[in-house]
Amino acid sequence: MDVDAPKAGTADLYDEHSRALYAYALSLTGDAVLSEDIVHDAFVRLIESDRDVASVGPFLFTVVRNLVFDSRRRRARSRELPLPLSPSPTRPDDGLADAASRALGRLPEEQREAVVLKIYGGLTFAAIGELTGTTTATAASRYRLALEKMAASLSKETSP
């Protein structure tokens, strides 16, 4: 195999996973440019690895999570403050989506991470637990609590 050639199907895998990985990275970093870089770095690591296609999704989410925490450690060493979570860009007429982004951004990081991994990543609670170093029950609980908080926040924000 040519070392410089990407693995067969990498473009398809990128198309399939990149949006969810970006949403996950953005939910943890709050920085669009850094999140894009992290997603790209994750795919570079995938190309350099010998992963079976069946395990690509969890592998990529794990790599993204590790890269986010690596970037936080580098920032802490350089004494930079982390950027706040900024909502994803929305159209002016997309008020509910904007409100949902704000509600997601106000969640504690563990709960926000569970929501993004479940909704955007399509991971099971068992996979989320494994990825975050918690139990399946803890992952499910964080997700449930996050949805309750988001619903309450949206109810307050969208009621007249």
C-alpha cells in the first residue's frame, strides 16, 4: 500500500462523519476554527491507523475528544483562556434553532457532550459511557437531565 495515498473510502467516511464530529468538537471548544482543525486531525489519524471500518465512528469520536482535551492542556500551559461556546450560525428566521443552540450552550459540559454524542454522533449510551469514562447509566442520566434543562430553557425563551 502506498503510504502517501489515503485509505480507500476515506472521502465517504469523511462525508458520513465530519458534520457530527464537528458539532461534537464545537460543543466542547466553542471555537469553529479549532473544531475544524481537530476534525481534520482526527481523519489524518484515521488514515494513519489500521482501523477496521466497523469501528470508525467510535474511534473518530475518541480521537476528537482527546484532541480537544490536548488543546485545552496546551492553552492552559500557555495561559490562554478558553473561548466561550458560541452558538452555531443560524439564519435570521431560524429563531427556534438559535434558541436551541443557546440552550445547548448553557448546559454543563458533561451534559452537552452527552447530547451531542447521542444526537449528532448517533452513539449508544454504552458507547458514550465508554468514550467519556463513565457508565452507561451515567451517560443516559446526563442526556436525560440535559434534555430536561433544554426543554425548560426553550419553554422560558419561546413563551410570550
